[in-house]
Amino acid sequence: NIKQNAEDFKLDPLELQAPIFRLKYLKKELEKRKSNPELLENYRTITITCLMPSYNIKWTNQVINKSTSNYLSHFRCSHKTINLNSIQARIHQSFSSQQSLRLLLNFIISNNISFYAVTIDSFKKLFYLNKSTLSLRNILLYY
């Protein structure tokens, strides 16, 4: 079940990507779909490009949704004038309630999970959700 190999697969919209991409320090590009995508060596990948002036560095064949820590290391070494603390602070910012609900709903639907599962106390504790955040009825009506 490799979703990125589907013909209609798209990367997450920019507003849902890591801050280093949202702030346009780096750019993600989805590679073309290869023949025989079920083979491990033909899984679809992305190319990451550094968008800093006078830098023409690209990382090819990167795993989709890979951690950004290697790219942050690149910025620590090569772009010392960039304040990484502000980037990392944005990573830890919480989503709005509506974004959280939308992401939760997408997770439930894409993984075929019962809506009952989100009402269980252990699920709420896992995600630190409270009753005001966990009101799926409103978001379901929205969709």
C-alpha cells in the first residue's frame, strides 16, 4: 500500500508542510511515476532544492515525508545567518482546532478507523485531546 505510487498522488499543500518549506527556504518536487512502482527501487521519491540565493544544491531520490533534520543541519552549516530557532519554534506551534479536526478526520478515513475509536479515553490521552477539540460532528457536516 504505497500511496505515493498512485498516478493521482500529490504532495501535501504548502500550508501543511514543515516550516522550512512553508517559509520557502526549501522546495519539494515530486518525481515522475516509474514503471513497476510496486518494486522497492521504483518507489516514487521527491527532490528537495535549497532556494537560498547563490546555492544550487539539490537532494534527489528523497523519501516522501522524510524528517527535515538533515535539511536543518544543512542550514546550520551553510546558512548561518538564518535563525533556525524561529523555524524550529514554528514546527512546535499547535494547529488551530479546525486544522486538527480536519487532520484527524483525514487520518480516520484514510486508515478505515471507526469513529468510535476517537471517543475512547486512551485515544484522547494519546493526542491530548479534550472534549472541545474532539467534536467531529461539526467537521463531518463541513465535509
